Amino acid sequence: MSNTTNETRVAVITVIVEEPDCVPAINEILHAAAPYIIGRMGIPYREKNISIISVAVDADLNVINNISGKLGRLSGATVKTAYSKK
């Protein structure tokens, strides 16, 4: 992934992890996206046996969509992305 333009957006990618087996793949995708990650927060919700991961990124739209798309294709995870207007 490379940032091909100077214009970037801030976004938050939220991942609901329903199957723990997909966690290594999530970590691999996020590790590859490390240059764009502002911060990451993970919350285990033991009562529902799920985890919630929020990842704040600053990148161009193609990069954000690429990260979100890769995460969204994983079985066992649900992904939504919110973009800043600027």
C-alpha cells in the first residue's frame, strides 16, 4: 500500500470480531497498514464472546478502502468505516 496522493482523510475502521480464528489475519492486515494507523483500541466483550477493534487511520481514500476491504472479506469479522469530511 502506498499513499499516491498528498490528499488524505481521517477515518475510523471498526471491526467486530465474532470468530477468534480471524484475529491473526486481522493483525497481519493491520501490521501491513501500520504507516497509516494513528491509533488502535481493542475491547474484549466477554459477555457476548466478541471483540471490538477501532482503528483510526490517516490515508488517501484508496488506501483506506483497501484496508477496509481486506478486513471486510475475512470470515468471522464485520467491518464498517466512518470517514471524516475533510
